[in-house]
Amino acid sequence: MTKPRPSLEKPTLDKYLDKVTLAEEATHHVLRPWAGIGLGLLFMLVSVIFAAIYVSEEPKYLIILAAAAVAGYMAMNIGANDVTNNVGAAVGSKAITMTTALIIAAIFEIAGAVFAGGRVVSTIEAGIIDAAQMPSGEAFVWVMMAALISAAVWINIATWSGAPISTTHSVVGGILGAGVAAAGFSTVHWMSLAGITASWMISPILGGGIAALLLAFLKTFIIYREDKIDAAVFWTPILLAAMTGSFATYFTVIGIEKVAHVPMTQGILIGVAIAALTVVASRPWIARQARGLDNRNQSLRKLFQIPLILSAALLSFAHGANDVSNAVGPLAAIVANVNGLAIVQTTYVPLWVMLIGAFGISCGLLLFGPKLIRIVGQEITKLNPMRAYCVALATAITVLLATSFGLPVSTTHTAVGAVFGIGFFREWYTRNSKRRLEYVRQKTGQLDFERRVQHSPEESHRRRLVRRSHFMTIVAAWVITVPISALLSAAVYMVFAVLFI
């Protein structure tokens, strides 16, 4: 008999190498959060250096540098918590990967903050409390510093616990609490605050309503049609045109107002022209995408991937334009009043201040965003590309409208409201739509149809499409955010008053 060939495998060595590999993987898993924290601290240091380039000649510039670090920290927390609003629906529907979503969000967040963020920053900076009621300019500076710190800490806690709270609520509550602690309730701009509060209540309802109307349109004109693919080829370019045209109008009228003044009529004409070009350019491409697709709902997902990606980009731009104010509004007020000699309410926001907010938001979403993306995108209600498109576009429209009026609405409220609006509409539509019931009857036959539509109360409860537990948890987080951030900010200001004022 021939002797067996010697084996090159060493079982003992293999076991040892497996242990080493496992240890490396465990170490990588443990160190991953610390890597994010380290990079976050590095960004805060960069923010300080960046601010020092511009304000090193200012009196008391050290306060500005400290505020720049806190604003960078705040911006990262906003990015980590609010990125779910922008791309959670797209990721949850599996239209794009997490990496692609984060890259899109980062680019358009920066663009929105830099080009269109000034209006809401001015509201946060000077529209909540009356700076003239402050004991001094120095007290106003420490009010804004306390608001930044308290809001950032509360958002950080919420992000790590997986609660998509409103960063807008946090910073408004922070300014309110510290302002009252410094000068009493007379310092509050109650009418302005009432308008902001009203926008908070209206925005989720408006977002949910627009999302439900968009989904109703898709179900009526595309999903429950005999030839779904032909209907999608006709309507999808029009949906894309409505999105690009409305964004073009917004950008020309508001986005570039610092560079050039464009009247509303001209902005509308530009938007109509862009919309027409979008229809002409996209219809042949969509027709090619539709060739060979089966006439079923699953095929529609492919045709809605591009509209969904564009709507996520538009929403990221809108979020950057609106929510950058939460990070840099207090910083802008500190820069304007740091000398302590005069209290200034300025509508001019330095570009370097906007850049700290813009890049901070992008840094935060890249480092810490994926956790909350999964909660909003996957755990409230089931999303496919068409439903996710409705969520993203409805949120973007609502936030852009609010930004044009200078209102710091909650993007979180609006996006989550749109997701719930989709879920509740689907529950109603499934039970009550005659079009859907007739469509199901034709496809399944009478006996199967009767079996599908008749359910016991227990079965109907099980078939609910919205997870009520997430609804109550998120609403509770919204309710407590303003009082918690206000109380925390008041306490921080009292410490500053003892130490520095």
C-alpha cells in the first residue's frame, strides 16, 4: 500500500489561528464605537482651529472657540439623530444601501446648509428670546452656550438610546430655559414661539397627509391598473418633473438669495422649464428600464429606485437648510455678542459658522447615523420604494415650505409623521378601497376573495400595518424633549452665572 501523502494542515495551528481571528473580530467590534468617538472629538478640534482662523483677533475669542467646539458637537448629534429622516425610508425599502444613502445625505446636507440655511438660523438666533431683556451681552452669550450644551447632551442621550427625537425641540427648549433663567419670562418672544409651536403640530400632520395623498395617487393611477408597467412609464417622468421643478423654483428664489434676487414669477417659470426638460429626458430612460418587466407590483420597485434616490437627496438638502440652524444659530448669536458691550440681533451669519454646522451634520450622520435609520426605515411600518418615495417627497415639501417662511420645524416630526401617515392610510385603504377590492376579486376569484377579506377581530388586529408601540414611544420622546432640554439648559446657565458672570 502506498503511504498517505503528508498533509500541510496543522489542526492545532488552525485552532490557534481561528482564536486569533475571533479575537481580532471581537476587538474590532468593541473598538468601533470608540473609533467614532475619536473621530468626533477630532472634528470638534478642527472646528476650534477653523474658528480660530477667523476670530483670533476678537476680544474674548476663547469663548467663541469653546462655542465652536460645542456647535460642532451639536451638529454631529443632529446628523446622527436626524439622518434617519432623510434616508431611513430609502434604506428601509432596500432601494439603496446604507453606504450609498449616507454619501448622498452628506453631500446634500452640506449643500442645503450652505446655500439655504440662513433664514432659519436667524429665527433660532433672535426669534425666541428678546436679547434686549438680557442683563448684559455677556449674559446673552452664556444663555446661548447653555442652550447649545444642554441640547447637544440630550440629543446624544436620545441617539444612543435609539429615540428619533426632535433636535429642533431640543435647541428651542434649551434657548427658552436658559433665557428664562437669565431674565425671567418677559424675555420670551411669545408670539414667535407660538408660531414655531404651531408649525411643530402642523408639520407631522401635513407630512402625513401629503404622503398619504401621494400614495393614494400611486395606487389609483399605477398600482391597481391592468397594465401597471405602462401606467408607470407614463406617470413616473411626471412625478420626477414635479419634484425637480419644485426644487428648482425653491433653489432659485430662496437658495441663492444671498447671491442674486430672483422674483417668484421668474422662479416659477424656471421650475416649469426644468420640469419639462425632466419629462423629455427621463421618459426614454424609464421606458428602457421597463422593457421585459412582468406586470406585477414587484417590477414597479425597479422603476421607482431613481425617484426615491432623488427624493432622498432633496430631503437631505431641505434638512440641511432647516436644521443647520439648531447647531449654528446659538453660535452666530455668540459671535455677534461676545464682546459683552452691546447686544446685537443680527441676520448675517458668517460663512465659517455655516460650514461648521454643515460639515458637522455630515460627520455625525456618517459616524453615528445607521442605528436610527433602521428604526424609522424598518420598524414602524413596512416600506417599499413607492411608499418610501411618498415619505421622502412629502417630508421634503413640508420642510422646504417651512424653511421659506423661516420656521424651524422638526424634520423628525415631519418624516415620522409621513411614515405613520403611509401606514395608517394603508390600513384604511386595505379595508375600504372599492378599486382595490375589485382588483383583488378579479385576480383571486370569488372564493379566495371572500376568504381574504373576512377576518376575525383578532386577525384584523394582527394585520395592523403600523406598530403602535413605536408610535407611542416616539410621541413620548417628543413631548418630554422641550421641558427636559429647558430644565437642563437653565441648570447649566446657573452654573455659568456663578462661575463667569
